[in-house]
Amino acid sequence: MPVNNPPAPLRPAHPHGATLAQLADLVGVPAAALNGQAGAVRVGGVSLDSRTILPGDLYLALPGAKAHGAQFAAAAIAAGAAAILTDDAGARLLGGAPGVPVLTVADPRAVTGAVAAAVYARPDGARALELFAVTGTNGKTTTTYFLNSLLQALGRATGLIGTIEILAGGQAVPSKLTTPESTDVHGLLALMAEKGLDAASMEVSSHALAFGRVDAVEFSVAGFTNLTQDHLDLHGGMEGYYSTKAALFTPAHTRHAVITVDDAWGRRMAAEASVPTTTLATAQPQPEGAPATDSLGTPADALADWQVRSVRRDGVGSRFGLHGPRGAVLTVRTGLPGDFNVANAALALLMVATELLAQAAAASSAVGQGDEARQVVLDRLQHVLDTADPFTIEVPGRMQLVGTAPVAVVDFAHNPDALERALDAVRPEAEGAKLIAVFGATGERDATKRPIMGAVVARGADVVIITDDDPHDEDPAAIRADVLAGAREANDREGLGRVVEESGDRAAAITRAVELAGPEDVILVAGRGHEVYQEVMGVNISLDDRVELRTALAARGFPLTNASTIESSTDD
């Protein structure tokens, strides 16, 4: 079982730091409030978790959903906190004399990013990291891994912050949030700079934007994948969801944008972005040759600067051309299955190209060699694509192949659009072969998508086994009932003839899928991907879909992929 205490924060060993007077000025607290010499106190770190406070830190006592951070101030002070920043309610909880200086502001979360950025600022003259942000509903994780791989192939020392793990050079730490809190983000970026890294890629979720987790972070390039129904419990609807994502594509967060315009949301995002924007179309023509269109009938690539063309299968993956202005063409391969991975690879490539082209333009503008410098960048990228194959990598829990006959895949797809794409990507080609899908819906999240997900899987799979995902504190049977209702309604109304089963035990559901499969079939276990614990009523139960699937396949004597690709331990 995991312990309750969080790991030690990832932060630089020798932070730049800031004085309390500098921080007070930054957040608008009068110097007189610091009482004498307190302004000279130097803060070396910052945290909003009292359990990760180190001596000399500033403790951010923020209001939370269940408790106020000021309630844990005594523990922070005992750990060595040099000062506290909080709101009026927190100051009242602290009382008159907590023993350390207290900065009181109206909205401490609103200044958290700026405070962390000041404490972890780079020394004057230090080279800035190239920072790449990826947002959207689906594809963020794979795109950041593709970015990381391509940057490494170009000779960059890289870091990564995302759903699966945090990589700071050779240091890897499992993630708890898609995007960490802003205090941790700035500490991580400072650590990466201290380690001499050149670039970093980061998933930026809508929660991160809504809660200020990337405040005061300036990205070199921000990329957009797509927008489909998810997280509506937080945002109230698609309009709120869109507006939250759109905040990334402003000068407050990024210098350049690369936006996929395969649907109306992407085209709107590109039109409303307030930074220099490059557009990307990845949707392919329909079989009859008509251009792909959105619900308004607008061709997806009508206004795109770069377009994906000539996609063809290459093993389980694809090859394609990325066509750009002035006749530019890059030939690309990805070893991962599905059109969505073509889109992910194209976005990663174009984000890196955008940054390299911006650097080349800045360096060559004075001598009038812009076109020549542009071609040098494109030639360099093509050479790396040809020699390093950077988009043929394994991304944990993303279209991860566990068995070969039957083909057995674990994927993170956990919303209607992602499920539909995953099912399309693994559909068997052999006549009579079945596609067997195991999935469930998460508790305490957008409940409106549950029956939609059930209907999507009923339309896309021959055998549907509905089980639990992470119920959290919600009744698992009620969640399954919502999903089952959608699957059965679609099955009956559309005459699909699917087999629909229910199992409240996810491991048993995976075993059942293998029992029903023959060597020619395909099994897709969707929803949890890389996750190794299932949360049920506040208890984390060890459960790795890849391990369960591997075990069930082995019991039937089915061939497996290399065991080294499976995370077979949940001890860490």
C-alpha cells in the first residue's frame, strides 16, 4: 500500500531564493507588515504541503476543499518554515503570534505561481530551458513522450512532466497529477536547469489551467491536440472547458502556438489565440475522396499551415507526409497504431520545428539568410526522422501491446472520443475475428459521459465487458449501471447483436476477456492505462491492467510481448 506522506519535493539543491521583503513587494503586502528585520529573511523554497516543508521555506497556507492550510501551519513551522503566506481566514486560524512572519493576501492561490517563480528564478544570465506544453482532451501524454524522444534525437538533454512520470534527467518519479502544483512545477524546472538540461515537455491539463498550476511559466511553444467531452463536472459545459484550455494560448503562458484544426474547436482556438500560431490538419480524406469536414461542413485543412497527407500502414504503425508552406515536406514514421498517433507525432514534430525555426529566424534575420536557415532546420529534422525513428517508442499504458495472438492491448482511453479512436485503431482485419473490450467509468467524475461511453463501445466491439475503473467514494454498481444502460440501449436500438457482460471485479473481467478470445481476436483493456492502483472507498488496491492481462494470457498459453515492457511491480 502507498504511504500517506508525499515524496520529498523535486527542487534545486542551490535555489536562487528571494528575500521576504521581495516577496512581500511582489504580492502587494506593505513592508511595515514584516515587523523590523523579517524582510531580510531569505526564502529558499516554497510549498503548499506542510509535509514537504524544508528549513527556510515559505509555507503557502491555502484554503482547500476539505480543510484550510492554516490548520497545518504548526507542522510547517516545526519543519522549519521561515514564513507563511495565507488569506484573511488563514490569518484568523493562525492567531496573533504564530512565531514566524505572516503575509496576508486576498487570494493566495492567485499569487502562488509568481511567488514560486521568484523563489526558483534562474540566476542572471543563465540559459532558459526550451519549454513545450501540450493541452487538449486526448493525446497529451503520447505527444509529450514524442516531444521528449525527438528532442533527445536532436541532442537535447530533456525533462518531462506528465500523467505517468516526472523525468528530470536521469531521475524518474511517478506522477500523482497530470500537472503538479505550481510550487512543484517551478521547483522542477529550476532543478532541470540546475542539472544542465536543455528542454522539457509538459502536459497541461484543464485542471492545471483552472487552478493556476502553470502560472508564471513561459512556454516556448504550446500545442493543442483536440477537444472532446471530458471534465464537464469541473467546467460546467464545453464552452467553459474550451475557455479554460484557450487561456494557454496567450502571451501570459507561451510565445508560440501549434494548434490542430481538425474540428471546429481547434479552428476557433487558432482564430482566438493571441500569440503567433501555426495550424495543423491531420484529418484524412474520406474513402470516396471527399475532404474531411466538421459539423459545419468546413474542410478540416482549409486554412491549415501544415497538413498530414498520404498516410499508409507500416507494420502496426504508419508512415505519412507532413506538408507545409513553400513546398516543405517532411516524411514521418510512427510505430504506434492508430490515426490519433499520426496526429500526435505530427503535432510533436511541428512544435519542435516551430521552436527551431524561430531560433533560426532570430539568428539569421540580420544577415538576410532566412530561407537558407529555414531549409537547414527542415533538413536536420528529416535526418533525425530517418536515422533515429523518434516516434517509435513505447509509452506506458498508451496502446501498450501485451500479447500478440490474440493481440492484447492496454490503453488509457477513458472518454467517448478516446474510446472510439482506440477501438478503431485495434479493430481486427481477419474475417470473423472478434474485438473484445474491457472498460469502466470513473466515479465522482462527469457522469453524463457514462452511457455515451457504453454506447460507443457497443458500436465498436463485438464483446463488451463492463467493469469498474476507479470508483473513488461512489457506489461501483451504480456507475456500472449507467454504462450498461448506454451499451444495452445502443445494442438493442441499433440491432448490433453484441455480447454485453458485467463484472464488478476488474481482474476477473480481464480474465474473462482472455477466456473468450481466440488467437485471431483482439482484446482491448481501456481506461486505466499505466495506473497501478484502483481507488475504492478511499483504499488503494494494487491493480495493473497490464499485469492482469499478461497473467491471464500466460495461463492460456498465448504468446506475450517482452516482459521488460510491463510494469510488473506496484511496490514503488
